[in-house]
Amino acid sequence: MQRILGLLLYTFIAQSVTAQQPQVYLFDAHQLTIIKQRINQNDTTCRRLVNYVVTEADHMLNLQPGSVMDKAFTPPNGNKHDYMSLAPYFWYDSSKPNGLPYMRKDGQRNPMIDKITDKKNLVDLGHTTHMLALAYALTGEEKYARKAAAFLTTWFVDTATRMNPNLTYAQAVLGVNDGRGIGIIETVALTAVVDAIGMLGNTQYLSPKDHQVISEWFDAYLKWMLTSKNGMDEHKALNNHGIWYDMQVLSFSLFLHKQAFAKEYAATVLQRIPVQFEPDGKQPLELERTTALGYSTFSLEAWFKTAILAAQVGVDIWHYETTDGRGIRRALEWLIPYATGDKKWTYQQIKSYSEIDKMYFLLIEAAKQYGDGKYLRDSGKIKAGDLQMIQLMYGIE
């Protein structure tokens, strides 16, 4: 895949961050307006969804923000402000001296990785700030904005606790390396943070200086993604890691108002389609995994979210097809009967299918993008999973 996105292009195309308030990018903000209107009309479905958000957000008011400084370990450079994590599918090898190097067991998560708290704190940051900001946007109650701002300033602003904008030491394999490009998938959580900041808007709890520092952090991290060895390695990834990387680049670029750069970048994403999809819709690189159904869904989720972002700069991934029919709609059509249980899965899936909520999102979004009611009918077959947030963010029309 041709790489046209180096530092020179980035610097040339990138537009300066303006004083304009951030927008939300991974869902249609008009959904919130519709929900508020329907609540005023005593719509019981919308009231139930808002009550769900408020209940979740109320629980979060008592949480303390985590930071990279919480971990009991120190990265190889001696600076705890640098993010650190271990590869999830690598294990102690009893046949080797001291168990090193670790060996890979695909799909089998090593609980040892939980001893380093950075990933958990990052995931919590994304989930908590998004939920609190959503509660604030729906209710106008400042207590939610205040708490969300505390999480944001702890992670990005406060010099005693802030994370350095790099993932040099993410997903290390003991005995092999100190970090890998693959680890960049862990900052997917930051795309929820970007939308949380947009929902917080002009809250008094984030000062103009706070907004500036947070924007500078994302700008520095985006540059690191595009120019570091780990970042370039992840960009070259042919499986789901590559498209999750693209999704992050687009999210952060739009947040920073670099629309011209985002448009250039989004056009290159189309080059991944003939690599990741077969003409019949299979994703062969995901089907190689021991949890192939889960990874096929997970990868397609990344494609859908990338398509949502790319559309905002005029690049249509939704309807793009190669001459032999490869595209994301074909991939969804292939996957649906297996995810809904209408067909028996014949590839490996060594643990339960936990991505059913992601499939629900794919079907709800496909119904809107393609104007086809069959996707809504298929979504009705999905009973498991926590679907309320998906209904709120994507399912109200």
C-alpha cells in the first residue's frame, strides 16, 4: 500500500486548530436533539434511554480519575508518564530459561496484563468521559460536566499525572521487545474522548487553556502516530489493526480541524478494501484467528466507524466496491447469518461470541446508510448484549 502520509505532507496539509468548539464525529449529534424533543412529548422509549444514561453517570460521580502514574511498573526509559502495556495473547514459556521469550496463544488472554493499569485507566477514561458528557448534554446538569472535566484534566493537562503523547511501550512482548505498533489499537478509547469533549462544549469546568492543552496533546499524538516506527508499523498492518489505526487518524484529525488532511487520508483507506475483503464478503485475515467470528465483527465495526468519519470529508466508503464486488456492504451481508445464528459458524471460535452488541450497531447503522429495512429486521434477532447505548446514539430517527 502506497504510503503518502509522512510528516511533510502532514505539516503542509494540516490546518491550524481554531477557536471553534469541537464537534462530535462518531454519531449524529442530531440524535440528541431528537431525544430531547421526544422526552418533551413524553416518549417512554427515549425517557428509558435517558434514565439509563443518567443512572450510569450518577454511579461515575464517585469515581476517582485514573492516570498513567497509578501503575506499579516503570517503562524502560524510567518515565511513568509514558503509557505502558503488555501483549494480551503472550504467555510464559516453561520450556525456556526464565520463561522468556513469551509465546503466543492467540485468543487466550493472559491475566498478567492487568497488573499494569494503564490500559484499564485509558478504557475507563473513554467510557466515563463519554457517559458523563452525554448525561450533561441530555440534562444540562453541571455535576456531570464537572466530573468529566476532572478525568480529562488528569489525563491530558495536569503535569503531575498527564500521559505523554506516545505509545512507545504499548503491548510489549516480554523477552522480545519493549513495545509494538500493534499497541496503538488501545488508544481507540480516545475517539470516545474526542466526542465527549464535543458534548461538553463551553462548560465552565474546562477553561480555554484546558482546551488548548488538550488539543496540543492530540496534535502531538497524531504526529507521533504518523511518523514514529510504531505508528508506521501499525499503518502497514493488513488486518483489523490497520483499519482501527485509520479510524483513529480520522477522528483525531477532524477533532483538530484538519479537514484537508483528513480528506487526503480517507481516500487512501479505500486501498485496504481489496486486501481485507474477498469478493463474497469474507475477511480472510480475521478468519485465520481462533476467535474468527468475533474478529470479523470487530474489524467490520472499525470499517463502519471509519466510513462515518470519512463521509464527513466527502469520501464514500459506504458504497465503494472494487470491480470484483469487494466492499463493506458485501462483508456485512456475508457475516449477518452467522452472527444472528441463522447459519452455523464453521471457522474457529474458541470462546463465546461477545461482539453481538457490535453486530447490532452494524445493522442499525446499515439500515440508515443503505435505506434498507431488512437490516432492522435482522437487528430484531439480537437479544443479548447491552444495546441501550447503541439505540440512543444510533437508533433514534
